[in-house]
Amino acid sequence: MEFEKLTDYIEDLYQDYEMMSTHEFVSRTEMKEFCPVIQTETARLLMLLLRAKRPEKVLEIGTSVGYSATSMARVVKEWGGRVITIEFDEKVAEQAKKNFEFAGVSDVIELLIGDALELVPRMDGRYDFIFLDPFNDIYPRLIEDCVSLLNQGGILVADDTLFPVLKEEGLDSPLHEYNRRVAKNSNLESTILPVGDGVTIAVKK
């Protein structure tokens, strides 16, 4: 089965969906060199999960220029929710702030600048939804802290998790290690969906 045909079919069905596509968002961004953002179909999945869960607080690790945070903020704003997002690069974070203002969601997004490996272990409170999209090598190092921050029934979503196959990174890659740890974590129920570059979804028992 040809993956591109499937993607084209799905995108054609949802071409009138009320959301900004990845292409539209990136084309309006002044900065042109930054970590890739999630694909449009991944953003739709996040928005669908958020509507089902209706979390008050969402934690995102890996802001880039803010496409995923913007997509999520537009949903949680409907019931007074907030998105807390972490970005390592200050210049990229400044561009994300501009994009949040342009999209009209800056009032529901808190942007933290710094190393997620230092910030996440020190975070207070619990979350019902966490989205991971940082540098690939730190995924496995964030699992335990993310699971600790999740409430029972909370959802942990990670992007790019089929890179070990799609990018031929193999079984020695950090993303494969992340998938392995999630699959074997007794506190989580999980699966991997072939959406975008792969999305691993886990629910805390």
C-alpha cells in the first residue's frame, strides 16, 4: 500500500477543515531555519485527542516555531485550558512568540525557554496531556519524568516515533529506545500510529 496515496486521500477529505496547515503556518513564519514542525495530519490527531480528553493543562516539550502549540491552544482555549511549552533555542522561541500573537493564542500559552532535561524534573503540578517533540536524542531521558507528571488516565503523545524505520535510524536510535521503554512500561497502555512520521500514544493506568 502506497503511503503517499493514503496521505493525499486523507488530506483531500479534510481540505476544508478549520485549521491552519503546516504549509500555511511555515510560509507565514519569518524565520526559515528551525527544527521541523509536525505535519498537518498529526496536528489534527492532537486536536482530536484534546477534544476527547479536555485537559486543563497541556505540557509540550519542543516548541520549535509554535505550530503544534498553536494548534493545541486553539482547542483548549474553548474551555479555558492552557498550554505550557518548552523551547531550548531562544531565537526560535522569539519567533514562536510572534506566531502565537499572530494566531491570537498567546494569552493561553506559557513559553518556557531552556533545557527540558533540567526544567521538566523541577516542574510542579500534574498534567492530563503531554506532547513530546524535542531533539530525538532526549526522548528516552524524559519518559520517567513525563509519566510522573501525568495524572491517572493522562495521555502522553510523542511525534516522529517511526523514524527508526522511515529514516533508517535502526534499533540503536534514541527513538527506538523510547518506543521500547513505553511499550514495556507497566504504568502505560500504548500503541504507535502511522500518522505523519509516526505517533506513539500512551495512557497512564
